[in-house]
Amino acid sequence: MTAKLFTPIQLGGVTLPNRVVVSPMCQYSADDGSMTDWHLMHLGTMACSGAGLFVVEATNVTREGRITHGCTGLYSDHNEAAMARAVQVYRGITTRPIGIQVGHAGRKASAQVPWIGGKALGRAESPWETVAPSAIAFGEGWHVPRELSKEDLRQLLDAYVGAAERSKRIGFDVLELHSAHGYLLHQFLSPLANQRTDEYGRNRMKFPLEVAQAMRDVWPRERALGIRINATDWMDGGWMPEDAVAYAKELQRIGFDFICVSSGATVPHAKIPAGPGFQVAFAERIRNEARINVRAVGMIASPQQAEDIVASGKADMVAMARAFLDDPRWVWHAAERFGVKVDYPPPYARSHPSLWPGAALKQN
Ligand SMILES: Cc1cc2nc3c(=O)[nH]c(=O)nc-3n(C[C@H](O)[C@H](O)[C@H](O)COP(=O)(O)O)c2cc1C
């Protein structure tokens, strides 16, 4: 019997050839939001991976929305041209779908890249003013953000639409809204970050749902539209799994094609019981209660673990991040294990294990 992991799945108008997704991963290697040669290598590598979908890193809708100086954006023509060049590399290698995650870091913007320390930028590191639903810092030592006015929110909505239009022109198959991990949209959702007294605080889903609706209005139905959300903040008084279910139902009603279910990163001091597949049960609950395709993520690493998650109906897809950095050929090896044939890029075809034992080595 074919492994469920290697069966196709339809998301909106896009068919993923298998259910393994390369999770969005910031590369912190952009120049004023524009992809660089590093991204050509990264997208080229992931294009060879055989994954059903590769999602480009959190790409910010404004310059101020970047997490770090090295984060990608889609706020300028130059950003768009640089990303189009990288996507062209991907398309030159594979016909498999490619997606992009769009977001805004809000109060978690203006930070160092992780390998420098990942803290708020110091005075000598060209920091910038951050914005958020309320003037509450992410944690100790972090910038206190400026509270967004209603006019700011109107402009931000335009920025999200602008980034979606650019993504459409670049030719992405999938648009994924970043509404997780304590970034701007999630800051609106979480009572730990949103203490506004206006309608955007009384109804914390209001702004995220306005953005979600705007994305649905602008993103073609023949492509696919998804979102990454948090199932929980892992904090008393924070965003809870019931809230996530209610949010997911609204997203399903708006017409989203899938939800990726993650958690944490709203505040730095949350205690997260991370372990293998620790977020899968949240994905399963959202799948059952909101009746939408879900993607599970978080400490999924082995082919059997991934197969068990989709075969048992807990999730429709799995996303993996670190496993793909460690082994960009993860899908090839999983396919080998389940006896499934996947197409290797022709120049690499001779690496297939079936051609090793006893096969004549052609020396050329
Ligand atoms: C280097 C790196 C960059 C990441 N960047 C993003 C990102 O851009 N957007 C996002 O939603 N999650 C990001 N994440 C989180 C991953 O997508 C994923 O949810 C998390 O690493 C858990 O999955 P894993 O256990 O398979 O690594 C990043 C993770 C890593 C390791």
C-alpha cells in the first residue's frame, strides 16, 4: 500500500504531489529586504528536495516589519525583482509548487540575526521604531513599540495587499499568511500583547480577519491560500486552543484552503513542553472542529513519524524545518524507505541507491 505521505493533496487550485512541506525558514541573508545569492542556493537546493511544497521564509510587507536587517520583504520593486530571480531558479529545476509566507514582525521587529544573539538591536546597530497593537514590549530589554493608530492599520492593510500583489506577479502558487509565533497578526490575537480599548482590542480577531479577507479578495482561487496560526501561547491568560478553533472557523468561512498549526513565541518566558510531534494534537483538533485542511509542524523528523501523522488522519500534511536544513534529501530517503518512486533531478539521478550495488560505475 502506498504511503499516505506520498499521495497528492489538493489545496484550492494547486495539487501538491505529496504531503511533505518545507516549512518557511528565515535565512537572515537579504539586503534591505531583497533576496541575495544565498537565496539562489537555498531555493535551488529546496527545488531538488522532492517536497510537495516549499514555502519561502517570512517575508515582510513593510520595511519596518522585518524581524532583522537580513529579513526578506516585498515592499519595493527591487525586492520583487530579486525574489523573481530566485523563484526563476526554482522553476528552472522543478515543476513542484512554491509558496511564500507574508508577515510583519510588529513588536518583535528590529532584532539582531540569531547568530549575533537575536536580541533587540542596540543603539549602534541601526535599530528602528517598532509598532504593535499596544505599547507593550515583547520582553525585558526589547523595544517598546508604538501603538498603531487606525490610520496605521489602514495603511498596513494596503501593505499586505501590496505584498500579495507582488507575490502574485512573481508567480507563487501558494500564499501563506503569518499569523503565528508572536508576530504582528498574532500580537493582535493574544491578550498578552493586545490591550487596546477600541474595537481592535474588544474584538482581537478583527484586524487579523480584515487582513485575511483582503488576502482572499486579492489571491486567485486557482492558486492556494493558507495561514500559519498559533494554537496556544503556552501562558495563563494568553491565547488558548479554544480561541484558535474559533479563529480557524472564521478562516475556513473566509475561504482559506489550509491552516498550519504551530504555537509559542508570544512572550520569551513561556514554558513550552516541546517534544516529538508536540503540536500535532492541536492540528488534529482544528481539522476536526473547523473542517479545513491542516498542516502539522514541530519536531517531526522521521519518515515513519510523518507517515503516522497523515495516515492516522491527524493532519493532512506535515511541515518540517530543521530536518530539511540537516538533510535536503529527506524526501528521497523517505521515498526509498516506503518503496515509492520519486523523480530525482536528472543530473543527480545516478545517486539513487538502486543504482549502487552491482551497477557498473560509469566513469565520465
Ligand atoms: C532557521 C529557521 C528559520 C525559521 N523561520 C521561520 C519563518 O520564517 N516563518 C515561520 O513561520 N517559522 C519559521 N521557523 C519555524 C519553523 O518553520 C518550524 O515551525 C519550527 O522550526 C518547528 O519545526 P521543526 O521542528 O521541523 O524545525 C523557522 C525555524 C528555523 C529553524
